[in-house]
Amino acid sequence: MSLAEPVGAPLKVSDVSFKKGEHALLSKASFVLDSAEILGIVSNRTEPVECLFKLLLLLDRPSSGSILYFNNPRFSRRDFSRRIGFYSCTMNLVEDLTVMENFLLAASLHGMPREKAVKRIGELLSLLEAAGFSKVKWSRLSLSLKRKLCFASAFVHDPGVMLLYDPFRGATFDVASFMRNFLKTSTDLGKSVLVFSTVPLLLDDICDRILIFHNGQQAVLDHTESFVTGVSGPGMLSIHVSGFSVENNIENLEKMGVSWYATGESEAIIELDNTPEKIQSMLGFLVKNNATVNKIVSSRQHLLESASRFMEE
């Protein structure tokens, strides 16, 4: 996958910030979702990812920055309903309707013609081995089957971009396996997927890249292999920060094991061993000193493990 920004990317988020009163929930989030990619997003706090999820659903407007779907600045709510699908672990369907009625309702909300919807629903129910439940009321289904069907119904309109909030949370093994297989098959067909999760280690086997937020600031964006693979040791980590004076903190940085640092007009670079203990200590130190972490570049493993640790704070 190319690191360059693709032309007409399914989703481009540029310097998006969101404030609630004087409190900044999200600060300068920037990323591009490639075609046929699964991008995972995790955070040490739920507010920033909930905020970003709502912004991407067009339920709120960013305080600054831009969100661009399919390189179309005039992307409307109608376009959204037809081309974007979304799912949350808290979603459910109407208890008094049958499975087929619920799926048809979901399809109508996305503007699908009935004939096309019936064909698509038949395909999904066959995939789920649930065709025999089409006339069964939702209230009579098992919890695991409800979870599978609810997940599938969110994408009944075959969207190009799929937004998921904590899809694996509380899911049984078979449901989680179905979701993973569904997502991988979708990307094989050219779909793009954005997965928000409170448990980063659940993402490492399905995501192409992972984006990590720390206290509302974008801290890490890298390919999954950089988080969970590596050879002969932990490698090095380069932290790019602004609003921080290296010269005034050289003694502290050296005590924390910094192997190299450099300063520029607007940004400083701090390099240290990529180990969970050092990363946690350094990030805590930078946050305490009101530094802005612009990006973190990892050469090898352990970053996801360290993210799990500092996310618990």
C-alpha cells in the first residue's frame, strides 16, 4: 500500500479539531483512508473517538479542519446514506419486526430499491446461514444471531466505506470471527473500513494500519506490522513534538534514555529505544509539559503494547 495520498481517497480527514466550550476533545486529526484498507483507531480516552465517530457520521461539524468523502466537497447526507455504512456495538433492530422486515427497513433508509434490496438481503442471509429465520420476529432470536444480523444489516446497501464503533466489544468468539471474515472479504472487494476500538490488541490481526490518539491528540499512525512485528530487539522510536523546548529539558531527556534529539523552527524530534517503559514515561513527561505530539514513527515492534499501557492511565 502506498504511503502517498491516493487521488480520490474514500475518506480524507485534514487537521480536524473539535471543541466543547473551552475544552478541546479532538486536536488536529489528519489521516487518509485508502481504498480496500482497514484502518483501526484507538485512544486512551473514549471522548475523542466518540467525537470523531460523530463527526464522520456528519452528526456534528468540526470546529476546524475538513472531512472529505470520495474527494467530493459537496458530499450530502443523501450521498452519505447511500455510500457509507456504520455500525456500533450498542445497535439493535426493531423487536416486533421479522428479520426480513428489519432488513428491508434498513435498506429503505439507505435509499435501496425494494427489488435490489430483496436480492441483497437474500445473499446476506445465505452467507449467515440464516435464511430460515427471515420470517422470525427479532425478539425470538438468540443474542449471538441478533448481533450477527444487526452487523450485516448495517451494510445491506453495499457501501463503499464502513464505519464501525467497538464492533468486537462483548461479542462471542463466533460472532467476532464472522465480523472479521466479513470485513476482510469486504476489503477484497475494494471496500474501505474504519474501526474504532477500546481494545487495540483486537485490531492487530485485521487492520492494515492503526491510528492512536492520546488525550485527544493524534500520537501514532503506522502500518500494523510496525506495531506487532520486528526482529532483533525493539528498534527505535522518533517522537515529533511542538511547543516543547529540548534545550531546557536536556538533562531530563538524557535521564530518560533519549539517544538523539534535534530541533527545528516549529518542531523537535526525540529518539529513544522503542520499549513500553520508555514510551510510557516519555509520553507522560511530554503531556505534563504541555507538549503537542505531532507524530510518532516506529521502526519496529512493541508500540501497540506500549499504547495499551499508557491508554490505561
